[in-house]
Amino acid sequence: MPKVIHALLASTVMSVALCAGAAKATTFDVDIVHSHIAFFIDHLGFSKVIGTANDFSGSFEFDAAKPESSTLNVTVKVAGLSTNSKQRDDDIQGADWFNATEFPDITFVGKDFKKVDDKTGTIAGDLTIAGVTKPTTLNVTFNKEGQNPWDKSHVVGFSARTTVKRSDFGMKAAQGMIGDDVDLYIEVEGRGR
């Protein structure tokens, strides 16, 4: 009888070890068709101009059981920013704003991932705009992880919000008329590799 118990215990320990080894973070690619980045900035106090990033890419690692071990790298092409006005879009590509010729990319690299509860958390990382890197924290909501019913792919979704000051990145044009605070709204679906 002790031999049977010993064998059963050894088998159980081996199974748990194998399962623990198999449980690891999945790498996801940002699905640009179902992901969106929008920014809002005050215009003369009358309204907020809304812009979108239409050309971006990225990947992240995520394990719902260990979100603190996640990774995140995103690149946004400045040339893909749109505010629904060609003149304004041309202006923001220039040296007073994003200086797209010299700095064609905006990047965000996640450094510190903290879980607040089962649905929310924060990602602190480095945001680089126009050659200037500043620490930035995203407030994140975990929406869902599961199988896409149409193509059976493994998908995870998040919503994120933050506010940055454009002057922190050297963009000081038209201060007093155009707001300094820029609200960022991010919706991401990641498709597992």
C-alpha cells in the first residue's frame, strides 16, 4: 500500500510540475483592425479636437495568472496621425509639433505591470515622442480573454486611458489657445501567436 501511495504522490507532483511548466505567458500581436488609439486636446475652450492614430503596431506577453510578468512594446507612425483636417494634419507633422521628418515614430515600452483587481491595473513605462522620453502610466481595464468565434484564434482585449502634457515632449506651440493636456484613449485586441 505505501508503494501505491508513493507512486500516486510522485505522479501527482510530476503532473503539477508539467502543468506549471506549460502555463506561461502568451505572446499577442496587436490586431490593428480591432484596435484603436484616439487623442483629445482642448481647442480654445470651445471643444476638443479628436485625433486618431491610423498606423501602429506592437506586441505584448500576457498571462492572466501573472499579469505582473507581462511585456509591451508599441510603435505609432507619426505620419498616420489624423485629426480630420488636412491643414492641421500637415501642421502637426512639422517641427513645432511632432517633427515627423526627424522623429517618425512614437513608442511606448511597458516596464512595470501592476494588478489592482481582477479587471483593472496599471502599466508604467517609457513614452517617447519627438525624441523625448518620459515616464507614463496607463490605467488599464482587462476586458476579456478567449476564443474568437469567427476564426477560432486566441484573443485578449484591454482598454487603457492616460493623460500626458504635450509641453513635456517639447510641443509648446499655441499654448494658451490649444490645451497642454492630451487625453489618450486606447482600445486593444491582441491575437495570440
